[in-house]
Amino acid sequence: VEEKVANRPIVGQWQTAVHDALIDVGVVPDNGFTYDHISGTKIGGSIFDNKGNRHTAADLLEYGNPQKLTVLLRATVHKVSFYTQ
């Protein structure tokens, strides 16, 4: 799932500084880039791609089988409009 909606982020200077500081004070191991939920430091995925476009779980719908897909919707209706001709 992560590979479809998460991307490797561009790590800025302040993120690198925080990462290096955590390593210096003993938050180990340094796991590098990973989607895994593990102890230590890591660079996790971002829902923004390298062009700045946001990807959500809705992007996974293109990989689904429409014949086996059930969509559940929870909504509150504030106004119902009826139009007649």
C-alpha cells in the first residue's frame, strides 16, 4: 500500500539536523529510508510526490477490482433541493 500512495521525501537541512542529533544522543539504529514501523531513526514516506502533488488513499482505487469493490459513505445532509420542470 505504501508504495502506491507514499513517496521518498526530499529531506531538508533541518530534518537532517534533527536526524543527526537523534543519532548523536543514541536513538539507534539508523534505519535510513523505510516504510517499516520499527524502532530507531528513519526517513519515512511522504504523501507528497517529488512534484509536490498530494496522494491519498483514494489513489488506491485505480488498483481495485470494481466487481469486488464496496464503497461505504458516511455523510450528514444539511440541505436537500428539489428541482421540477
